[in-house]
Amino acid sequence: SNFEEISHWEAEKFLDFIQEIGVKEIVIGFNFHFGAHRKGDVGYLRESQKKRGFSLSVIEPVKIDGDTVNSSKIRDLLKKGDIEKVNRFLGREFSFKGKVITGSGRGKRLGFPTANLYLLNRIEIDEGVYAGWVKYGDRFYKGAINIGVCPTFGGKEKRVEVYILDFKKDIYGEILEVFLLKKIRNETYFHSEKELKERIKKDVSIVSTIEEIDTDKKRVYT
């Protein structure tokens, strides 16, 4: 059966199916729902457990800063650019992967050549400049990440550009993983390239002060 078909099953039919394939234990979140019209819930499973004989574990909510952690809240925080809270919720640094593609070349002209990324997964992140790490191969580099439309140059299409500190390799076509640590500023319109260049210098200076990635985290990410 495919997901489209299964998604229309009544809750009882779904339980019949998982018993047929030998499921002995079910682990769910405290607010889990399943079956057509989301009629299956924790209470339904507790009642079904008695007559069907499977074991059931319900995971209680995790709260951080007084908020219940869930995927919807994390997505909302990403849209607001609150990366530091996202990372607290995840218990790790939020990251995404992208393939390096041809860009406009403006970064190089300004003295800060950037890797333009085509994201492998669609992610909505607030526009602005972020400090983070960039993983290339098995090495990590500090990076200034710009997400936005480049309003100074009249851009309209949202882009992800990464300036990698102390890095000079040709990586066109390669895959990078970007870990966001914090948002430095919102994307801004500058009246001249000179003004923009001075602001980029400040951004890079801020990025240069972030802590080096520690060995424990590096083992997790590699």
C-alpha cells in the first residue's frame, strides 16, 4: 500500500495492518493522532492496547524556555531567524546542505567571494546575515551566510551565499553543509557598494570571533 491510500484508512484498519506485519510495540508522542480525520489518539490506543496486546509508550512533551518543543514551533522560529532558540530546541546546531552553483560574481568583486548554494531541501529561513560553520569534506570553517535577495543590487530571487573564512579552494559543484549559530543582522539596502563592503567587513569580523568547533561536536557531525 502507498501512503496516499494508507492516509485514508480508519484508525482501526491501520491497527489491523500493523498487527498483520508483526508490530509488538508502539511509541508515540503525547499529542499523536492517526487515521482518517485524525480520530486515532493516545486514548484510542490505550483502549486498543487492552484487546490487541501490543505495548504502548507515550513520550511526554519536552519544554525549553517554558515552550513545548515541536517541529511546527521550530519551523516558525526559523522563519523569524531566531537561530539560537532553534538550536536550544534541537539540542544541536541547525544545519542544511547545498550544492555550489554559479553566482553573479558580485562577492568576488567586493573582495569577499561567496559560494552560492542550491539547497538540497526546501527550508524557509528569515532573510539576513548569519554566523556559522561550513563543513566541506571532513573539515569545518567559519562562515558568514547571507540569506536574501540582495536588495542593494535590486535582487528579487532569494539566494543563499556563503563567505568561507580562510578558504581559497575551487568548490564549484561540491556539496557544503552549513551550520547556523546566530543571526548577525537583517538584510539591508545600502546606498553604495562601498557602504556594503564596509558592512561586510564588520560581519566577517563578527564571524571570526565565534568559538572554534570543539572536538566532541566535530565527532557528532562527522
